[in-house]
Amino acid sequence: MEEWQEQTRKLAASDVGFAAGLLVAQLLQVVQQLSERVAAIEKEWQSWREQLPSFIQMLQALQEVVRILPQLRVVLEKTQEQLAQDFLSRWQEWQGAPQAIEWASRTLGYRQSLEQLVADAEAATEKEAFARANSTRIESLDIPFSLPLSDQSELEWLREALEREGKIAQEEARKRLEQIGISLRSPEIGKPFENTWQQIVDGKKTDDPSKNDTVAEVRAPAIFVGEKLIRPAQVVVWKGTSRLQR
């Protein structure tokens, strides 16, 4: 009995020692992790200390910029004013200025007129009645926008650029009108005349029988609202000489 009790005490003592050892190991592991973290912080702090002089120099430079900023602003304003005056003077002396202003004014006015046309069409409650009353305005979307030529070759790039702007405005206006059901349709040159949606306004004589009654020229496109014809396309057709003599 006494021998069994002795063995029990030894086992208990052994368990306590194991538990204490395990705790110490865990504590040592935590201490090691803390030591590594402290070392990393020290390394990072050292890096900051090394960069601190550069930061101080940058701060001093910024302070200097802030100090002279009002002076820089005054200089900049004077420079800007001088540049504006120089530009205005050069513009007034430039011979192409009147032509450029005229072209720009025409292009702007054309875009505004198309925007107004679209706005009026969108506001109209009776689209068919609107299309009939405004057929000339709508027809203008099929006429290429152009500006007068100039004898100054250095302005050609500007004329071409503004004409492209006019074309873009046309395309935008046609697209918006089509979205509300108003569209233009132009006959193809050389195709047979179709009396269902085309109207002959003139004829051209030809000795080629294959051209008889085919479209030679389109004077105006047809206007549709949905699938309903509002105004037929106005075309010139080829006619044989014998037919024209009749």
C-alpha cells in the first residue's frame, strides 16, 4: 500500500513538472516573438531616422515655396496678362482672323439651327403635321454642310475641321429625328425610278437606252414619318432623246 502511494506522489510530481515546463516553453516562445517584433520596430525606426534629414530638407523647401508663393502668383498673373495681350495683338494683326471668325460663326449657327429643329420635332404632338410644315428644314439634313473657300491656304485646315463639325451635327440631328420616327430616304443614282415614293422634277436626255427612266440626280430626299410618306423624293431621270422630243 505504501509503495503504491509513493508511486502516485512521484507521478503527480512528474505531471506538475511537465506542466511547468510546458508553460515556460510557451512563455519563452512569446518572449522570442516579442523580441523579433522589437527588433523589426528598431530597424524601421532606424530607417526613419536615416530618412529624417531628407524629410527635414523637403519641409524646409516647402516652407520656402509657401513663403514666396504670393510673389509667384503675382508674377504668374502678370505673365498671363502679357500673354493674353500678345495673343490679342497677334490675332488682330492676322489677316486670316476675319475669315476664321466668319467660318466659326456659320458653323455654330448651323449647329444651333439643327438643335432647334430637333427640339421642335420632339415637342410636336403631331409628327406628320410637323414634318409637312417643316419639310425644308428637315431636308437640309441631306445637304452637305460647306463653308466658302478662301484664297489663304493656311486656313484650309480650319475650314475642313469646321465642315467636319457640321457633318457631325447633321448625323446627330438625323439620328435623334429617326428615334422619334422622322426619317429621310434618298434614291440611288442609276436605279429605276419608283413612282411610289419618288417624283420626277426634270429629265436629262440620253442616247443610252439602258439609262431610260433611271435616276440621274436627286434634288431632294423623301421624308417619312414611320412608314408613311410625307413628301416624295424629287429626282431627275434619264430620258431617251425621242421621248424628250415628244
